[in-house]
Amino acid sequence: MSALKEVVSQGETTKKDMASFSAIEEAIEKEKASITIRRRRRKIISIFAKNGLGLIVKDPVTSKIFGRGKRSQSENEKLHKIGERLRLAFEELGPTFIKLGQVLVTRQDLLPEPITLELEKLLDEVPAIEFSKIQYMIEKELPDGIETFEWIDDKPLGSGSLAQVYKAGMRDGKTVAVKVVRPTVEKLFQTDITFIKKITKKLQRRLPPELAAALDLNGLIDDYYSSAMDELNMVEEARKMEEMRGLHRNYTEFVDIPLVYDATKNILIMEFIDGWLIKDFPVDFFTFEERVKIMIDLIHLYVQTMLDGHYHADAHGSNIMINKHTKKAVIIDWGMTGRMDSVMAQILMRVIMHIQLNQAEDAAEVYLELMSPTKYTDLVKLKDELKSLVLNYVYSNQGNERYNYGRLVLEATSIGLKNFCKVPNGLALWAKGFSATEGAARWICPEISYGQVVEACEMPILKSMLKKRFNYRSNASLLSETSKLVATFPRRANKIMENLADNKVQFNLQVQPDVLTRNLVNQITNRLALSLIAFAIIIATGLIVSSMPNATFFGLKAETIGSIGIITSVILVLFIIWRLFRTRKYRSLF
């Protein structure tokens, strides 16, 4: 590898020889080598213990973590302290756990509000690493190395848990933003996720049957891991930005996406936006009409792209800037995005339309299309609870955090989980994105309700839904299926009639119990077996003591054997009672 090329930083020229470059590379590789499963496991356990999280599972208050019922003030305070300890532990453990905490914030259907409110404070801004390691990444990945730039500022514009962003100038005169992934963060993610998956599998097995039927913790972690890997891949983020640029041209005029100039796996070079974060821009910079147009376009972009199967899960104020020159809102970070089935998006829009018309019954029935009831689900109770929830949003003011459609989805998802329904994991991220967009729109134009603007999009929404339902592909599929049915119906009907006439109708029935049913049968069998063993021990020891009081067995007197038998049977009975009590306690959580 050639010596490190000339670097211009803050107007000063610096040179590093081959030895210095090798030293940086050696330091990075040494840091990666120190990240092992064994060391991370020890560190995770020690940090959790240091923050007092080792014994919280045994605390009776924490048994209500998955419950959604009312809690006393003291219980809420205790849960708040647990959330604070989790936040401190996650921040100390680094990027993997910071991102995990941010995902858990979206799952307000799983965790109580005192914990999620504390996890929202997770610091994604962390101290920057030295610029020499960033230089190493640039030199390693870009064909021209550091000479790609005319100059680059060694002080980052932003320092996140995954990457750092720098201002630089290209040789053609363009000013750009350079996003560089931290050199060891991927190895850290890969190592931590291995440990997290092992713990999650154990937790999933320990869940009560009713909750295990509805909640897939392993799937939640897999979704989190997949999303995190996308955030670490700058080529993927660049692809998303280009894809969204193509989509947004059809929908918006006052919302923009930065141009992408180049991307490698760990480096993204994009357009530099000269402006303010949405929370910091001077209000008098825009007229009221300009702010309204930006707000409408931001909402239109989110709703329309969602109907097309895309959504931004993190469009909050820190990821949106106001361009000083174009007076447009620019969404600058496209790491946390997602895809959803367009049918699911249409269901959510249909729910909103029914709410506007005060049709709670219809809204509840439509929302049920997103849920998969299990054998533990009481459908009547589930539907009644959804209707009661929906009624709270009828004619409500959407301009506050308590009543917005993102919050509605979270609360409906919580009701589904409480009633042991399987709910798509992506719903929580969509709800987070909807709420974040609502908050950003409120910063731009607080005079107008976000919900009213969403409701004003009815015609474009209906047009999009009908277009997807009745386009030429759908019509061709319908025609094909119909023609097949018509063409084969006479032959199949004749076969059925012939078999009936010849008395050849047969039914093959096989009952394949699911895993939960098999586990339940095994539990019943084991408890019955333990009960019989305890009963047999009591009878046997009683017969020995009564019929042969002076006999010895294996050097033990009959009285001793009787005492051992009684103690053993009492232990078995107590164990059975404990298992029954534990099962009832799990059921009471909901």
C-alpha cells in the first residue's frame, strides 16, 4: 500500500508516511480482534449488574412490564427507574444496544410508557473518534483515496453511534457531506447480535403459551438486525435515496432529498445542505403560505410513498433540514426506512377514513384484517376494545401527541397483543415514522392540524388504491383465473358426480397439533406423572413403615426411609403447586 497521500484539513496540509498509516491500520485491527463473544458477554453481564438490572426480573413490579393495566404511582416510578437503568446500560454498551433501545421505543405495545419514555432519551450523538481513523477508511475504500477531495474539515458535522459526517470540497468545486461508518462498528454489531439472539431464544421459550403464540421475539430481533445492517451499508442507503428521489418528483415540490455523488460500503458522498435543522430555522424566513406548502408536501410524500410500499421510519426534526437557498425541506438521513405491503397501507388508510365518518364498527373490523388471532383470542372482546379505542379518535384534534394516527396504531397493536393476536412487526416502525413526521410538520406549521391535512388526501389515497386494485396486471390475473375456472368446471363436476354415483368418496383426515398444543400436552403429562410418583412414594413408604417397622434397607431403618419418602413427596407436591401458581401468574399479566 502506498504512503498516505496529501490531506488538506482546515486549510492546512499534512503528510503521513507508510509507517504511520500501518500503525493506524494495526490499531484498528487490534481493536476488532479484541471484540469477541466471550469478552462482550462478560461486559454486557457486568454492565447490567452494575446498573442493577440483574434482579429486576424477580421484582413483583416488573411482572407487570408486559401488562397494560393500570399501575399505582409507586409502580410507575419503579418502572421509570428501570427504564433509566436500561438507558444508561445501553449507552455504555455502545451502538448495538443504542439502536436496540431505539427500536424498543417503537414497541410501546410491549413495554410500558415509563420505560419507553426513558429510552427515548438514548444518546445517538457520541464522542467522535480521531480523524486519522476516518482518513484510513477513506484511503482504503475510495479509488483516489483522500485525493478525491480538494479539502476536508477534520471536525465532524455530526458524530453518531454508527457513523460520522464531515464537510468537504470536491475537486470540481462542489461542497459535499461525507458520511463514514466507524471502522469497528460492524464487527461489534455482528458479535453483540449473536449474544442477543441467544438470550432472545431463551426468553421466547420462557414466555407463557398465550404470549408465545402472539409474540415472536426472535422475529423482532431478526427485523432489528436486518435494519441495522442496512444502516451500516452506505451503498444501500444511497440506493434508497435515489429510489425516493425518483418517487418524490411525482408528489412534492417543496420537499427534497440530497443528491448522491458516490457510495461504497462504508462511505457515502452526498450533496451538502446549507441550512438549519427543522427545529432551529428562523420562523420569519418563510411566509405562512410557504410553511403550509412545505407541511402539505411533507405529509403528501409520506402518505403516498407509504401507499407505494415505502416509508421513512425516522423522519424527525434532527433528520430534516431547511435549505437556505431553495427554501425546501430536505430529508438528509435515509438509514432507517422500511417497506410494507401496499395492502397493509391501504388497510390503515381505510381505518382513518372510517374514523372520520364516526364508523367505529367498520374501523374496528378493517383493523382486524391486520391481526392474526390465535386460539387464545376472544374475538368479541378484541373487537369491543378496538371500537372503544377508535371512538377516542373520532373528531379529535390531531395536532397533539396524544391523538395522532401513529399513536392510534400503537394502541391498537397493544390491544391486539393483549388479546394474544399476532401483529406484523413492521406496524410499530410505521407508527414511529408517522408520529415523527407529524412532529416535524408541527414544527414547520403549528397553526394547521397534521391530521386534517392527512384527511384532505382522501381523493389521492382512493385513486392510488383503485389504481392498484384495477390495473391491467390485476385484470389480467382475474381474467386468467376466471377462464381457468370456467374451462375446467365441467370436467371437475363430472368427476365429483361419478365418484358420488360409485360411492368412491373418501376423506383423508390427519390431525397435526401445533407446537403450543404439544407443549401443553407434555406439561399436563409431566404434572400427572409427578403427581402419580408422589402418590406412589407416599403409599410405598407407608406400607414399609407399617408392615416392617424393624427392617433395614441399604443400611437405613424403616423410619428413616419413611421420612425420606415423605420429604421427597412433599417436595414434589410443592413443585407441582409452584408450577400451577406460576402459570396462573403469567396469565394474570394480561
